[in-house]
Amino acid sequence: MALLNNVTIGTYIPGNSLVHRINPLAKIISMIIILIGIFIITDVRVYLVCLVLVAILVKMANMSFFKLLKRLRILLFMTFFLFFVNAFVIQTGPELFRIGFFSLHLDALNQTVMILLRLVLMVMISSLLTMTTKPLDLTLGLEQMFSPLKRFGFPAHELAMMISIALRFIPVLVEETNKIMIAQTSRGVDFNSSKFKEKITAIISLLIPLFTSAIKRAEDLADAMEARGYSPDGKRTRFNTYTWAKLDTVVLVFSVLFTGTIIWYSFIR
């Protein structure tokens, strides 16, 4: 249950930092550009440079980098799983050690570290975006990014609204999961049991009420939007509007130059 309390994606943290004031569209495009670079590069040293950049951005947002890093402990299980899969599948490179039929090669270890760093950077960058951008502003930024595709019949507003609602529901579902786990524990369900059969029973006792609650919340949200006259095709005005400032141009240019530099260093140097 402690790990579920560490989920930060979709949780907005109010503030007036430099990162908070950046245009949502500029933040979204910059995030996509940097993530493309992260998935392309293959040098561990470059990933460490990216971690330093993220640490600087987190500091500029008046947040704690180490607290954000601690909240990624939920990735440890995935890392162990990837490590064992890579250890059995990747049998290239120098052999580090062998125990019976099991042998660990250097390439398997390197691949696991690379995937872990990619996941950490991806989650931290996306968390930084959602923590410094209001859900409605995030919807507006996504809609502006997809708006050129409207002439081809692309549902820009509908897609932006779905993404925003999905992100907003993550902390809500996490909170609901914690409540259900506490309730089921009080009824005698042991989520920490080491027996496989009991684990399956505990997961089923958690998933069924969670799905029921999620569907109920979705129905309530749909009813509330209909009651307020929401229509995806309707014309609407904005209470808050964003203008493109010099800061947004600097952020976008920096993201392009940074991504281009790390890709060049990884492949062309």
C-alpha cells in the first residue's frame, strides 16, 4: 500500500515557478522532443546527463528531486523482471558469472540498466509536466497541438479531453485502491501473503470493486458533463488564454538543441 501512495502522475502541485509559467503547449512539445531523444540514445553517460537536466528542471519548479526519485520505487519490481528476462535471453558479451545453467552476461546487464534509465526519465519528465500544469491547461495545450489536424477530420478536442481525464483519474484511482485495500484488509484479506493462491484471491478482491468504482465514477462524470450542456462539437470560449512568449520559444529551442546534441553525441561522434 505504501507504493501506491507514491504515484505522482496526474497530480497537480500549485506553484508560481518558472516551469509553472511556461505555456502548456511549449511544455508538451518539449517533453515529446526530449522523450524521442531518450528512446533513441544508447549511451549510459548521456542518460546521466539527462538525469542532471531533469534534476535542474525539478529544482526550478521548487520541488525535491530526491523525493520525486523515491516515488519511483514502484519501478523496482519491473526492473527485477526485466533483469531476469534479459539474463536468460541475452547471451552476448563477456560472461560475468555462472551458477549452474544460469549465466549473466555484460550485455544483459547493460540492457537492463538502459531500460531502467529510460523508464525513470520517462516517468520523471511526464510527472514534472503533470505536476506543473493544471489539468484544464493540459487539455488546452493538447488541443492546440492537435488543432492543425482538425482540417483532416481529426478529433483534436475529444482526444485532448480523454487524455486529460485519464491523467486526472490516476490519483483518484490510486486513492480508491488504497481505500479498498484497507477495507479488504480489515475483512481478513492478506495482500502480503507469500502463497500464490492467496495472492490471486487478494488481487481479485481488489480488482472487482476497483473496476466497479471506476465505472461508477465514469458514469457520474458523464452525467455531470451532460447536465452542464457539454458538447464536443460546440463552440466554447476560454476563461484563461495563453500567449506565446519569449520564454516558450527559448524552452522549445533549448529542447530541440539538447535532443539534437545528445543524439549527435550518441551516434555521430
